[in-house]
Amino acid sequence: MAVTCQEMTGLGYLGGDIMIDKDLGPLMIEVNARLGLAIQMANGIGLLKWLEPVVEQHKKKPITDLQEQIEFSKKHFQAKLPDVLSQETV
């Protein structure tokens, strides 16, 4: 979802708010061009630290393939769900 939003907007990076509905699954509810302080506080880490892998990859070789972008994002940014939550959605 986030990669598709990035392609649609042309933004270099963006923040997406995703809600997981019990019946519909993941839903993109908002895309932010400028990530705010609230998400940095919620993650317990500043934005710069999150962007370092993106900058390093872009310096080496920008990723243009959609599937490669998804795999890169999963590797570096995928959230770890608590066991109780992941069991409820299965």
C-alpha cells in the first residue's frame, strides 16, 4: 500500500496510517507528506534513524522495482505484532 501511495504522489518518502479491519484487512486511512513528532514518539526513535537505511540504499543503488521496494520496506520497517494480536487476526 505504501509503495503504491509513493508512486501515486511522487514523494521521496511518506508516512502512511494503516488500520487493520477484522473483516476487510489492512486499510490505508491517511498518507502524510511530512511525518510528525507523534509518530517518532510512538516509535521511540527519531525519523533520522528510520531514514538511514533508505538513504544508504539510495546511495548504493536506488530501488525502482515495485517488488524490491516492498521487500526492502518489510526488511527494514515491518512491525512485530504481539502474539495475541496476530493470533486474533488469523
